[in-house]
Amino acid sequence: MKRDDMVVEKLRAALGDAVEEVSDFRGERTVYIRKDRLIDACRLLRDDPDLRYNFLADIVADDHLPDYPRFAVNYHLMSMPNKHRLRLRVWVEDPDDGPPTAADIWVIATWLEMEVWDLMGVRFAGNGSLRRLLAGNRRQKTLCQTVTGRR
């Protein structure tokens, strides 16, 4: 059994129908997880001795406007001992009701969640450290200025 298949089988065995979909694109496996079971999936991936996804490389969000649900939050995980990558994807319908924080599993998640909130507006339940990092004061009109008269 390939490692990708083993990961999915372990997730399905532990989480059942919380694994909504699995896709492959250019050799990268993406597992779609229900938002309410995200932390269970992350703990399993980190703590299972066969999997050991011990590194959260990034958290990013993409906006699918005008589609619904609008946002997808992607967790890019790496298993350093197994030299393997995996992406978990969670759909978010309302940015104020985002996924739970993964900071209890990977400390770096605090910073990565701040960045996603700052740039995309997706809040992470339980993360009390959300503050502006890159976008500054939203009342300033300098964030998305257009330059006129130049090519």
C-alpha cells in the first residue's frame, strides 16, 4: 500500500465521514476534512507512529467568490521522518466562524493563523492572538490603491 493510501485509510478509520473527499494533483494528496473534526485529524497525523506529520509548513486560505462555501483553509503538513507531504483542506462558509486553532498541536499555527486572518479575514476559534501583521489599519485607504496614469 502506498503511503498516500495508508494516510487516507487511517484518517477514514478514525474519523469516518469527516473525510469528505480526497484528491490528487501533480503528486500531491489533498484530504478534505469537516471543520469540526480538523483538530482530531491533525492530532492523529502528528501522533500516529506510522505517520508522524510533525511539521506544519503553512496555513493558507483561498477565496472562491462567488462560489459557496467561499473560503478554503489549507494546512500544508510534512512528515520529516517519512519525507512525505500532505494537504488538509477545510471549507469555511462564514469567515467569522472559521476552523478551530491548531496552536495546541503546532505552536507555529498561532502565527500562520494570524497571517490568514489578516489577509483573508478568516477567524480561527480559540486563537486569542489574532492581530494585524501585514495589512495594518483597515481604515487606512492605502492598502489597495490603484496607480493611475502609469503603465
